Amino acid sequence: MENSHLHHNTYGRKNNLAKMRVRLTLLEEILGTAPNDADVYGTFIGSNAPDAPSRKEEIEALGVDAVVEKGMTVFPRNAEGNPIIWDYQIKGFMKDACGMLRRVTKTKSSAMKAYKKVIDGLIFIEERQIPFSFSGEIGDCQRPLRAQTAQGERISLAKSETIPAGATIEFTVNCLVDADMDAVREWLDYGKLRGLGQWRNSGKGRYLWDELDENGNVIGGNNEFTKR
């Protein structure tokens, strides 16, 4: 992948960690991923997201009464009622990006061994809850889902909350190994092609990103709009 970064200085070091402040700006709307049924949500967390925060904490943050449709996927909310994304979802994206980019020769990812263990144990997102910043209203996206069953093809309707293009999130990446930060930048670049959230194979949740210094100035990333 083409290296589009202005330079590779990190935000700094603290407690033996290399730090980088990141801002993502959505190119396409992002879809919520949390089931709006508390029981379904609890089962999902327990079986599929063992590295997530406590089940009780996430169910409380979800707010089961947020939408009418029981099967609709939504965004968790923080104490102020703002939609958020969890730290472990960013790490999940990193694993997905690294898994794909390992197939591309001469990438940082292609040389990384046991990458899931590296991301789990050496790379961390400082903020647990990461709120979205955006203007306008939360929307919804409906799309058909097709599945082959023993009774033949079945079609159902999926519905998700959406946050619009132009929304931003900011978080801090901490690395115990300095060299891993270049891989993190590579994974963040991948978000221009394949993003966050549900239905990302269709282009939903794609983003550009900025690397920020301690004063909030842009010092890297691939966000062409901030380089003009």
C-alpha cells in the first residue's frame, strides 16, 4: 500500500508506551452493530466477544429502549446518551485489516507473526468508550439478507441505526513496541477501502484518518482534505 503519511513521529511516550492520537472521519455512514435485545446482546458478548467489557456494563450502556424494533442493531450510548464505539471494536478492526494485508507482499502486516497475539497483548486503545461527533440525526439503514436453508432461500430484512458520513471519532493508540506503530498506521490506511461496523463489505463505515500532535495539529494520516 502507498505510504501517504506526512511523517512518522508519535504523539509521545508515557509509562514505556509509544502513543499516537488518531482522528477518523467517515467517508460513508457507519451502521450500529449492537443487538437491541438485552438477552440477545448478553449472549453475543458472552460467546463472541470475550475481550469486551463486562456484560452488565455493556447492556446498561446499550439502552434497550433506544429504538422500537427489537431486532434492530444500534449504537451503545455513554452516560451522556451519546452513541459510542468500544475500544475492542477498534482492535477488532486492526485484526481484520492485518489479516487481509498479510496477503499483500512488502507490507508491515505480511512480516508480522502471531498478529492476533500482538494486537491483543502489545497494542492498546487508551479510551474505553469512544464517542462519535457529528451534526444531524441518527438515521437507519434497511437491507435484505438472503440465506440458503434446508427449506430453500429465505430473505429477511435487517435494520440498523446509522451515523452519517463526516462524523468523527478520536482515540489514542498505545504500543509497547515502537515498531508496531507503523503497522497500526498501515491498518488505519486500510480503512479507506474497508471500514468499521456492519455491512462494511458494501463500503459502509469507510473513513480517512489524521494523526494528531498533543495540540491537535495534523502531522500524518491519509486525510487528503486536511493536507490542502
